[in-house]
Amino acid sequence: MQRRSFMGAAAAALGAVPMGLAPFGAGAQELPDQFLPRMVRTRAGFEANEIHVDPGQFALYWTLPNAQAIRYSVGIGRPGLYEAGEFYVGAKREWPSWTPTPDMIERDPASYAQYADGMPGGPENPLGARAIYLFTPSRGDTFLRIHGTNAPRTIGTAVSNGCARLVNPHAVDLYDRVPLNSRVVLYPQV
């Protein structure tokens, strides 16, 4: 069943009203105020404990009871690489290792071929401090991730290879809230 979209202006789509969530974690000071997490009100009809990504607003919402959500600012996939759809959290990793997909290597061998055998987790790893792995029943692991980044300048932009990224402190906060099998909706880019 298709739920109401978070698409459009965040305030209109959600009835979003900032509720005063204080900035948290090292690295948050590197972001402009508009990119800091905040509590917002949502319209009725969204179940608690779901992730909704609105690419037009560069926003990820973790829904809470009583028509509330935490709004995190994210970077998203470049045009043609972002994949809309409904997913579930099939795995989670702290300081995950990373291996570029064959498609990534083919698109940009100069950047990715050197990592064809993988890169261990750590501060320089592109998946950052935490990664949430998106699965579907038919495909299993989709190779799409919601993950951290140590590049705050990429928040609010469409630069990734299809994943949604948060600064590391926000990725850790989200990771700690999200259980396995949580529903994830990535809305279409417009």
C-alpha cells in the first residue's frame, strides 16, 4: 500500500514544525544550522519506526509515535543513480568495510578500481561510522546504503552513487534508533 509521500516542501508535506532537537555529536558544528537534525511534526498516517527519504528536500525522516519524526539532512544519489522504492533494513554495520560495485568501477575506474578488493572500515572509509543496508524481498541486498560520511560538504547535494549519507554523528544517532527489518521508503526524485 502506497503511503502519502513526504515529497514537496517539507513544511507542507509533513506539516513540519521544528521542535527544538539540540545539535549533537562532534562534526555537527561543521554544518549550517538548516542541516542539523530537528524534531518535526508529521501528518497522520505515517507509522512509527520507519525511514522516509525525500530527495527533493535532502531529508531523511525517522518516524516516531504521536505524529512526530526526526528530520536529518542527507546527501543523495546523483541523477540516474538514485533508486526510489520500498526497502527494509536487512543489515547494519559499525565502521563497515566497503567495496565499490562493478558498475561503480566501470563508471569511474580511476576513482574506484584501486578498491576492487575492498577497503577496511575506519575514518577514511566512504561508508563512514555506520551503515544501514537496504534489502528487498525479491533482490536481497540492493547495495544501497544509508551511511555516514566524513565529508559534511556533501550534505544537501546529489553526489553519491545511489546511497543516502549523513555526517557521522547523525549516522550513529540514526543507526542506534533503527532496528533490523524497519521499513524504508525512498521517494522519487522530481
